[in-house]
Amino acid sequence: MMSGSSHENLFELLAEDCIFWSPVVHTPQRGRDITYLYLSAASQVFSDDFCYVSEMVDGSRAVLEFNCAIDDIQINGVDIIQVRDRQISEFKVMVRPLKAVSKVHERMMSMLEKLKASTS
């Protein structure tokens, strides 16, 4: 989903009531617009070497494992995606190790501020 896909297509794939679970925010982010904002920020934060390395699909739920690096910190994580009526209804991200979580938090907050400022 991150590598090379169109942001317009991503927006259309998100259910209006989509819920986004961030590894660095303690509350769920509710709605298509905020989910799209987080995923757009992530697509700019994660490096060109971002890649999904495995997937597990069970009915309407998929778990996609990914690897990438930021500032030479190796990041391993999973996206847990729930689909309803051919749209993403829930998107949960988990990241490890702790050093990676801290780096993702730092970069995502900065990118989210930039994206929010550009849409205001």
C-alpha cells in the first residue's frame, strides 16, 4: 500500500468511518480524513526501502509485516487491516523496537504538523 500506490486511490479505499490506531497516539483516530492524513504522512516519513515482507489474510482481516529504516534505525512492524464492504474500516499499526517507535513518533509528529499546515 505504501510503495507507489496513488493517494487518490487510497482515499477511496477508506471507509468514511474508518478507525486508525497509531503506535504513538493513545487514542484511536476516527474518520476517513484523519486516517488518510496519517497514512499520507507515513508514506512520506518511511524510507524508500519500505517493503512488506509477509502477509496473513483471514476473511476480511489482513496482517502485513513490513521492514524499513529511518536514520539507520531498523524498523519492523505490522499493519492490521480490517475490510468491510470493500473498504478499509480499521487500520492498526504496530512498530518495534522501542528505539524505532521513538523515531517514528518524532518524524510522524513533524510530518503531520506540516501536512495540517498545508491544508489550512
